[in-house]
Amino acid sequence: MTEKQQPNLVADFNLLAAAVIWGLNVVAMKFAISLLNPFWFNAFRFVFSVLALAIWIAIKRKRSARNAEDAHDLGISRMRYVSTIVLYAFLFGLIYQVAFLMGIFNTSASSAALIMASTPMWTAFIAMIFLKEHLSRVSWIGLMTTFIGTVIVALDKPSSDIAASATLVGNAIMLFCALSWSASAVISRPVLKYISPVELTFWGMGLALPFHILIAVFLQPEADLSIAWQPKVTSAILYSGIFSTGIALAMWSYGVKTLGASHASIYGNLIPLVAMFFGWSMLNEIPTNFQWLGGGLIVCGLLTMRRG
């Protein structure tokens, strides 16, 4: 094995592991919030997420590598730098996270993961409108294919009228969630020249953490928090907070840096498949024919977009 092949294999392993961790995270969250109040679950996992990210940043010693003063020297004002991070924290750390939580609560883990897989499509669309980015004909074909697949998954529903109503609401929330994530991704692009994705996520989640605690306290002051100390629920909190946000994000960032975003996107397509498998095996969520069809179109569309 050559010296060049070895880091590439390590990067591939990191991307694969991150995709598996993120796919399983959807199932872990779905399980935990079926027992523990969703807002308190979010507050607990955010504490561990921020701690995990802070430890990672301290280990890598990137904290002051390129700060706001450096950003000013490189052509971006301190005000724009700070305001962009605050806006990112609002969209990603607060709006997206609450929507993601409520979406999972009201739909299946499989549908949630499949709809979230469409985020590259929404990101490309938003960037085209606001950043005037050009899309090739092939990219447009992929975008429309992904859109059709997302609509099929979003409109899929169980046979029960009550369950169908809740599922449609959950799927609609997940669509809003995907749009929120995509908007935050487009907004954050200017500052990613001066701050790493791990650092940006740390600030996004750190600034939003007090608001998640306040939401839990004011909306569910009498929630039974003893459930959080049940071994399975505690494991889900730690997994979602430490592994899904901290470790997986660091592994993904390493893979993207080593192999590139296009290569990493191939592994990103595995996330909904992992969620569907574990949702099937652990939560007894049997994928529907429409989920398979819509999921296949989403993956094919994303691969086509990458080629374009």
C-alpha cells in the first residue's frame, strides 16, 4: 500500500462511519423521544454536543487560527462575520434543530431520513437564487429527479387516517427542516473561508443551547426527567450528543478535506438507507413501496446532480 493510498483509505473509513452514525442517529432520536419529552431530549443532547465539539476544537488547537480580525484582513468585515455566525446559529442551531425534532416525532425515521437526504437539492436551488450559481442541464435533471422523489416520500402515508394525518404533518415539518438546513448552509459559505465546519457548528449549537433549555423549561416544566436516566434513553442522548454531532462531524470534515465534497456525497447517500435499515430492524418500521421508490429517485437525482 502506498503512502497516498493509506490516508485515502482512512478518509473513506471516516466518511462511511460518519454516514452510519448519522443514519442510526435518526433511529436513536425517534426511540428516545417516544419515552422522554422531545424538548428536554434536545436540551440534554445539546449540552453533550457542545461539550464534544469544544473538546475536539481544543485538541486540534484551531480555536484562534483564523478569527474575526483575520477575516477583516481577508476581505470580510467583523460585523458581517459575527452577524453571519449569529444568523447561522438561529437557522441551524435553533430553527432546524426544533423542526428536526418535531418532524421525527410526527413521522417515521425512514421518511425523515429520506426527506433530509434532499438537502443538497434545496441547497443548490437556494444558492442558484441568492448566490446566482449556475446549474448545468445535467444538474437540472438531477434536481428535478430528487424533487419528484422527495414529493413521493412526503406524500406517503399509513392506511390509518389518524396516523396518516400525523405522518403528513411530520413530513411537511421535515421539508421545512431540510429548507432550514439548506438556507443555513448557503448563508454560512462566506465565513467558512475563515472558520472550520467543526468550529462553526460549535458556535451554532453553543449560541442556541440556552434557548433550547428555556424552551424545555417553559413548555414542559412538569416533564418526568427521571426517564432520561433509563439506560437506553441515556445511551440515546449520549449517542446523539457526542457521536452524531461531535465525532461524526469531525470524521466527515476529515473525509471531505482529504477526498473532496463530491466523493463524500456518495457516502452521504447511504444515510437514509442506514436509517431505513435500523428503523426496520429496531423500530419495526417496515419501508413502504413509495419510500423505496422515492428514496431511489432521491439517490439517483443526487448522483446525477454531482455529475453535473
